[in-house]
Amino acid sequence: MKKIKNILKSKRGIALENAILFLITTFTLCALLTTFTLIGRYQSNIENTVLKRKVAVEQIGEDFVAGKLKATDAYDNYSYVKSTEGNKEILKVFHESNTSKILLYVELSVNEGAVIVTKWQYNPSVDPSESNSNTTSTAATTVTATTTATTVTTQTTTAVATTTASST
């Protein structure tokens, strides 16, 4: 028991070493806290930038579904291509500097005045309009346009599954 009491007693010269040790520990903890705070701030800035870009692309798709997208519309840093195949209307949104990568692919079909969104896909790895798949399952939203072109109301949201069957 006496040895423990002797170890815990303050001896000559130990106070300086203890003070230096505590200063180093405090400095290390402050440096870690500052580093983690800066990393968190950096990640927050990245997430905000990604969210703003996604909202801008989303707005182009929403304007297309609502029928407000005109050929003369310009969107910052984004370009788009509209095409029609039968009763389907297709929108492909690209980044202005990279027109080979599709950021948003939207496919609509118009039946008896109702607009049905058959495909809404972000960053497809291949161009969906060029793929030939036998089974496609996508979410669909039915939209009815009223007499004014700017007013659009959502009626229902349903799931649509299209299957191509061959009989032999």
C-alpha cells in the first residue's frame, strides 16, 4: 500500500512532465475535433450541391410531364432531347458538358387525354429507348390535363407491368 501512495505523490520534476503531457493530449483532442468538424462541413457542402443538381434535373422532368417544356426553354448546365415514338413521348436530360451520359429518362404515353408516366429513371446505364427487354416493370402516374395547359392534377398512382409473350 505504501508503494502506491509513493507513486501518487508529487515528486520534484514530475509536474513539468505532467503539464507537457496534458498539453499534448489537449492539443491532440482539439485537432481531432477540428478535423472531424471540417470533414463534416465538406460532406455537407457536397450533399447540398448534389441535391441542388438533382432538383434542377427533376424540374425539367416535371415541366415535361406537365406539358410546360418548350423547345426554346433553357436550363442552367443541362440540355435535353424530346422525341416521339407512336403514342409515347420520351425525354432525355443530359449535362451540357457530357451529352453521352443520360441524367434522367422520362417516358410518357397519352391515352384519351390522360398522361401516363411509364418510366422515370435516373442515370440509366444504357439508353432505355434502345434496349429490347421482354419484361418491364415500372411505376406509373396517371395525370389528367384540364382545359388550361398549365393546370395538371394527379389522379392515381399505380404499378404497371408490361410483359411480351410469344406463342408457338
